[in-house]
Amino acid sequence: MTAGILDGESLAARIRAEVSEGTATLAARGVVPGLGTILVGDDPASARYVAMKHADCAEVGIASVHEHLPAGVSQDELLRVVRRFNDDPAVHAYLVQLPLPAGLDEEQTLLAVDPAKDVDGLHPVNLGRLVMGAPGPLPCTPAGIVELLSAYGVPVEGRHVVVIGRGLTIGRPLALLLASKRPGCNAAVTVVHTGVPDLADHVRRADVVVAAAGRAGLVTPAMVKPGAAVVGAGTSWEGRKLLSDVDESVAEVAGWVTPRIGGVGPMTRAMLLRNALAAAEAAAGAA
């Protein structure tokens, strides 16, 4: 068996094209969507990720607003910038890039973000909306995974999905999303983690596996039910090489699998643009 490829790169390109059409429609009404980023310090990975976000914005016609603060900035000054972004009508959605340098309070900072401008969909208010099934921005990586599975016709509704990992950005919100009564979801979801001694037994029973533990090669062919869909959402680095939680040989057993590069990552960035556009549309509708 050779698995079908869940190509996030090509799907993300289609979503960017849709976002570009949406931004053009808003621009014709005199509204230019604005995405803001706040970067503290000089972490190379964070700086590279922020730069990619702004390159995506330029491609689809979303204006970029960026604030780069030194690593030694005080908590009060960081919060002043957050409040400024909250009050700026040109910034329709924004994020504070994590992790923050030592000495800064991530929880206090994220709580200060206006939930209506939370482009990552991870503010407690928006996570609460997800729990309730109420409208609101969805966390980008979970939303991207659901979109990816749906686009390639992977059956999810009523199926058994195992999510490996319980992190705030992927595992926990993805489990909530997949279990909710939404298109492309409505699954029976099991959440496990690397501390579960019979991890392989849980994974082997899944119709869909999403690995989001950040441990390279965690999911092996012996752990996968033949024909299952396997999504590698967790990554780690070996030198300059990006590694997936899913061993590449899983493609010999799975029905669908994400590639090591070009799977979930592009979808996360595409969902970020979609959330930014939706925030601008909501603000324009309320104006």
C-alpha cells in the first residue's frame, strides 16, 4: 500500500487565493485588513516565523503592522504595546509571538489581547467559545488539520480519531474541534500522550491519527492500522533538518499521510490569514 499524500502546500495556496479575493472585496469598500505581530527579543526561529507571516500577508493584500521589542523590555511596556494594538483600528487581528523571553508573563500578556483580535484563536474567551460550539476564531493548526482531512476526502465523522499530545496550541483544541458537531468533525476522539504506557495499542485502533507530541519518528508503521490517515502535526529539529512525529515509512501502511515538509505547517499559516480576514470583515460589518 502506498499512502495518498495530504498536501498542505497546494491546499494552502488555494486558501490564500480565496483570502486574496476577500481582501480585494474589502479594499473596494475602503477597508484594508491589517495583521499585527509583536516580537520580543531576537530568537531566530521566532523572527523567521514572523517574517513568513508578513510575506504571506503581502501575497494576499493584508497590511502588516509589526512591533519588535528588545528582550529586556518590561512587562508594563509590553502590555502598553498590546493595548495599543487593541485600540488601533488598522490592526484587525494580531498575535504576540511565543515564547517570550524569561521574566515576562506569557499568561498575563495573552489575557490582555482583545479576544476579537486574537488571530491565533487561543485566547481563553475564544477557547471557551470552541467548547460551547459558539462562533469565534478557531486555533489555526487544529482548523488547518480539519480542513486538510476534509479537502482530501478522509472520513472523520463517526470515526475514531487518536490525538497524540495535549498541548494548548494543537492537542487540546484539536480534540475539542474534532469532537464537535461541525462539518468535517463529529468524531469519537481519544487523547493520549507519551506518558501513556500502552500508547501503541491506542494508536493502532484509530481510523485517523494526529501526532502532535514533538518527538521525531514517534509513530511507526507497526502502530498504524492499515489504511488509516496519519497526520504529523508535531515537529522537532535535528541540526537544520525539520523532523516529523511520523516516521516516513508509515506511508507504506497508511491510507493517507502528511509529508515531512508541506503538510500541516502551510495550513497553519493559511488559517492565520483566514482568521485575519474574518476579523476585518467583522470589524467592517460593525462599523
